[in-house]
Amino acid sequence: MENNQGFEEVKKRFSAADVDEKIEIYTSVRGLTVDQYKELLRMFPIKYLDRLEKAMG
């Protein structure tokens, strides 16, 4: 991600997405920093964390 504005758009989409869409966004977006990935992960529903882990392989 070249700038924070791009991340803010990803974060907005991620926040509004259902669980399957969140998984798709989290596993397909490129160029985020570790802190940005962590920020998205904080918005992910914990009870579905196993599905995210499987998707990440």
C-alpha cells in the first residue's frame, strides 16, 4: 500500500464486509504493513478465526 488513504479504503470495505468477504480481503490485499494487517485482524470476529487460518493455508 503506497499511502494511508488506500489502507483507509481497505479498512472501510473490510469493516462493512461479511465474514467470507473479510477473509477474501485479508488474504488477497497486498502491500500492507504488519501493523495494518493487525488492525484488520482486530476487526475480524474471533469465533471465525479458524476459517481465516485455513484460508491462509
